Amino acid sequence: MTSSRINPFVVGLLCRCPRCGEGKLFSGYLKIAPTCSVCGLDLKFADSGDGPAVFVIFLVSPIIILLAVITGALVSLPPYVHLMLWIPATILLSLALLPPFKATLVALQYRHDAHEGHQ
């Protein structure tokens, strides 16, 4: 697959190389591999900064709040049960979404040839 045909959102969700779409982007949980194991792309350019965390916060927060409000409206639960439900749900959902969001931002960075600003 050529790089012009690769959708950055698809390879981001799959956490794959932004050029070939085949190699794994991460060598650890959020550690970007030095190079793609399939096409050899040097991934040193990849720096998504705090962007993934911000996007995850903006997505997870309303989801958890909405679920908590709906649950509270349907069932009367003590506050400690809400804490036992929503704190782990928030943590797990955030941890699950961070890698694909980071991979998507790296793929978009590659697609648009974005680099850190220089003066």
C-alpha cells in the first residue's frame, strides 16, 4: 500500500507505521519504536507531545459523566459505589485510548510532514 493511500486514522487506530501501515508503531505501551520493522521508516520525527492526553481527556470525561448521571437517574447508589465504578472506568478507558490517539497524531504528523517550529 502506498503512503498516499494510507489513511492516518486507520493506521492510528491500529497503531501501525504511518508509511507502510504494516509495522508496529510502538515498542512499548507508549514508547515509539526507533524504526519501522517492515519498511524501515525512521520514526525519530514522531513527537505528539501532550496532544493525545488532551484529546483523551476531552473524550473520556463527558462519556464517564454521562454514564454516571444516567446510572444515578436509574438506580440510587451510595456515593462510594459511584467512586468504585467510575474511577476505574475512567482509568481503564483513558489507558485504552492513549495508544491509538498517540498513533493517530503521529500518522497525521507524518502525512502532513509536520515538524517542530524553528526560529
